[in-house]
Amino acid sequence: MIIDTHAHICDVRFDNDREEVIKKTFNLGVKKIIEVACETNYWDKALKLSKRDNIFVSFGIHPIDVFQATLKNYCKLEILVQSAKCVAVGEFGLDYHYNSSPENIELQKKSLARQFNIAIKYNKPVIIHCRDAYDDMIMFLKEYENVIKGVIHCFSGSLKQAKVFVEMGFLLGIDGPITYKKSKALKQIVCETDISKLLVETDCPYLTPQKYRGQRNEPSYLLEVVKAIASIKNISVNDVAQITTCNAVNLFNI
Ligand SMILES: [Zn+2]
């Protein structure tokens, strides 16, 4: 059994066949899905989806959307986080890839702190999005050390940064890019990180594994990520499945 700890199946790209995708996922050994609702316009859809068996949800405001986020959105977020199947807050964080103007960075940091405090208040783990901003994220998290658990979703930083996050108690989320030939640095990180610190995720419809590249990613493709980790660490696919599932169960209490 494996768990897709990071999916976006409320995305419009699943509007035509969501039912079939979910059925296929559960038939192919992915037994649970965490739907990550990080765009305010998907929140209600995700809440509804989470009423189904074996689908859980996480609510947050993505760092690239912080300019549009209103006080009302943050109030609603706080309410949604308390819903029955909500297992985390996120994804939220820092993303300097598209806009690293000082105003945007300041706003992102404010939103990061705000959502962190919501997670602390309701005792939920965090799903952290971080792109081109790992050092700032480390600086921020150091203030909260030992207070909160979580995952650095789709980790793409350096080995040194990976070690810092792991030392702080965070898990690293591993996605489709681990199956790409060019992902040498990431493979090195997976090789050197204890498997008890790894989570497997699809981030579907994005980050499709090599085998299906060019297509929309789906939760059922998660096995490709598990296989890649097994081959890098030279352990069995079953062991990777079992241990990463255990990591997910412990972190999200599912
Ligand atoms: Zn995502």
C-alpha cells in the first residue's frame, strides 16, 4: 500500500474523468490520497472531495497567490483547517522563481508566518512549498524549531539544505523528477537521506514521472517514484512502499 501525500485532483484537468482517475488509483495500490487545496477557488471542491473514503485534504494559500489573498481568505482558511478530514496546512511557503521583488518577498513571508501560526494553533503538520528560497525558508523555520512537524514538498534544494531540514525534523517530499535522468543532485540527496525522512508525492497533474512524460500526472503513477527511490537506495520496492507509507501515516495521522 502507498499513499499519495500530495495531489491536486480538484484541478480542472481532472474535470472530465475524476471518477475514473480515483477508481484507477485505488485499484492500482495507492490506497489514500491527500488532496492539497492551495488555491482559494478550489477550497470548496476539495472539502467536498474529502468527504469520500480514503481522501484527505490540506488547505493553504500558495505563495504565488499571496497578492490576491484577502483577510476573508485567511479567516476561511482557519475554519477549513478545522474540518474533519483536514490533515495539514499547506501548501504554503516561499517562491522567488517568478517574482522576487522586495514587496512580494515581504508579502510571502507575512503569509508564511500567518499560515504557520494557524498550523500551530490547530496542531496540524505543514506542507511547505519552497522554490529558489531555501535559505530564507531555513532562517524562518529556525525560529519555530521543534514546535511543528511537516514536509518540504517536492524538495529541490542542495544536499546541505536537505540535511538542515532533516535535522530540524522535517521530511522531504520526493516527486516525479526523481525519475528524470538529469536529476543527479536529487538522486544524491535521496541516496544520502535516511528513508525514514522521505515522503512520496505526485503533485499531479504536474511533475509526471519519466515513463508517462508528456501526459497529465495522476496519483496512480506514484509507484514510479517509489521504484526510483528503491533503485537509488538499492532496497526493495516493498520496503520503500512500507516505510514511506509509515512516514506518511505518522506525519498526517491518517
Ligand atoms: Zn503541489
